[in-house]
Amino acid sequence: MRKLLSSPVKMPLSAAENQIYQNVLKYFTPLSLNLMAVKVVNRPDEFTGWCREFIRLCREDLNMELLDEEQFLPLKKLQESLEAGFTISQCKMARIAPWPIFVGFIEQQHELHALDERLRLLNYVKNNCQLPLAELSMEDRLVFAGKHTASHVYHTYDFDTEWFASTKGAKLFHLLLEQCPEKFDAALAHIPLTGDVNYDEYQKFVTDFQKIFSDYAQEQSQDSSVKSKAPLPAATRLLAMRRPDQFIALNNNKIDMFCKGLSIVKFSNTDFSSYWHDMIGTLRTLPWWNQAEPEQSITESSTTTSLDDSSDVDSDLITEQEEAIDEKENPGLELIIWQNRAILIDLFLFADADLSQNSNYIRARDKALNKAPKKSNSTFRKNSKETVEEMVDKALMSEDLPEYMLSKRDSIIAQVKKGKSVEKVIELMRAIFG
């Protein structure tokens, strides 16, 4: 562990990566006795691999039973720092990657980042959500806006509507979208569907988008001095769905990660100017973004089918689309990536093995196909005659628990036996491992 911990000293770290490394050392200290007992076999010599291996050791090899309650917070902070370091390091690579490397990298993230499902979302928006928002069904409007509901039945919406950037927490945005969708249509109409978007077009969108919120604030307060700050993340979701080749979809966490990774000054979630000038401006300097449109040598019908219903496509073509990195071997998928290249920068973010399985689509599908759903009872009761093991097992039957939680059964039991409630222990586990 000492060799692994000290190995970044010999790596050519950027200022942001070095800061992450210092944070790792800080959070490592209260966990040192526990982590020094972990056996280390793999010692990567580059920072991206170092972060991923350290994350794996914390998730899989650290003996959770030996942790005291006050150690859970530094463990969570340690993993957050490592995940940030991984993302920053990958974004550093994205800043210099030529087009073939970018395409190859995106294809390599196929399973980890649920690329097929993400492309199904983008394909659905392209084919079904190009009418004005005011004319779309509620379900399709929320697909465009980034909010999943129970109405998004899995056999119709075979993707998570919240990939790239969820807006489910933007309550005012969704209230206004429901009350006056035509105003959002007027704002989006300034963004052309083809060609590069220029600053004047973007600024006209911003002006109309912000006015929707300021007008609402004035109506509610009857005070013209009151202003409502329009949310940048919700705006970027709309922009990226309309033009996934031109805009990056953001949430609050991604603002921080991409600003560090792209070496730009962090901006707030209401700073529309910095989003355009700094983030989109930087995007437009990257070699892969400036790639000319690839030639299309696969028929339109073949490409569409491979995204919508791959079971009907010749198996050789599926294999080719999943595995080929060379642009000449897979021009169909290459073109799709080019058409969505800005929004697909998401795949440079850290993702654990559970990300794709936590999709709202996967959960809805599995819940619908589960003929005998199991109920959860995760509250510890002192007067209960159940054993600790029985209470933990009942809690682990909950449908909404991620798969990895089952592997933590012994650790949960150990913590409950120390006097903690089952509910509290599971909450701590989820806070640490996601």
C-alpha cells in the first residue's frame, strides 16, 4: 500500500491532479490502519489507472467490519476525491485526443456507460421529439427535458430519460414547462437544427429562457425588483437535446468536474456567459470536436435498426459495431458518435460498475418483470425477536437496493451488532458506494 500511495509522486501530474492527490493523502490518514492492511497487487504507473485501482481497493478489499462510525465520512471523501481525480485525468486526455482515439474511447465505454441505452435516448429524441414542446405528449416532453416518471413504461421508453443530465430536482423549471411550454419553444427556436450555433443565436435563447423565470418571479411577488435566476443546468439539457453535437448537458456536479478536467475557471449554475465562452469555447478547440463529418456507408435503415432493435440485425454487423475501433470498419456508428459528439463527453466521467444497472429503465423493466416483489423492513427494533441476520436479510430484499449491497451483508451485520440500526448502516453504505 505504501508503494501505491506514493507512486503519484513520480507521475507528471497537472495542478488539478496534484490537488486531488493532496486531498487523497488527507483523507487517507484517518483510514491508514485499515487501508495499510489491504493487499495491493496492481500498481498502475499513470494517474487514471491509479485512481481506479485505489477506488476498487476501497470498494472491494477494505474490511468494512473494522471501520468505526467516524471513519465512514473520510472514506466517502476519499472515494469522491479519487473519482474526481479519475475524471480530471480522463478529461486531460480528451483535450488532446484526435478523432480516431475519441471514437475508440467512446466505443470502449460501451457497457460501463450504457452507450446503447444513451444512443436509444438520443435516437428517440431525434425521431420523436422534434415537434414543438407544446405539441408533445407529457411523456415525450419530459424525455426532452430530462425527468423520468412512472408514465415512462419500459417497453415504450427503452432508455432512462435522465441520462446525461437529470432535471428532476428543478421543480420551478418543470412547473413553468408545464404551464407555458410555448415560451420554451420560442427560446429554442433561436437554435438552428443544422450548422454551428453562433453566439448571437445562443444569447437570444438565453434572453428568452431567463425571461420565463423573471416574469414568473414578478407575477408571484408583484415586485418588479425581484428576479428569479434561471437554472443553467436545465437550459443545457434543452440545448443538448436539440443539438447534441454542439452543447454539453450539465448538472451541478458535472460543472465542477468538467471545469477541473478542461482546465477552466469554475462557474456557478446560473452563469450562462461562462458556459458559452469557457466551456463551449474550450470544446470547440478540441481536435475531435473539429473533425469533419464522416462519410456514411451503411444505409440509414440499417443504422436506425441497430439502435432501436438490434435483435433484428445480422449478428456479424452487431459484433462489428460493438468491437471495431477503426473508423473504416464501423462508419455507421462513427457517424452517430459524430452527430452526438458534444454530449458524449459524458463518457469521460468516472463510472462504477453499477452505473448502467441503476438506469431508471432497467429498474422499471426489472420491477415490471418481477412477479413476486419482495417487501423491505429495514428498521431495527430493539424488541424484535428476529436475529440481526434475519433483519439484515429482510432489508436486503428491498427492490431499490443496488446489486453490490448484497456483497456487503457481513459488513452490515457487523455494524448492526455494534448497536447501529439496519437502516442507518445501509444509508451509510449507499452514501459511500453510491
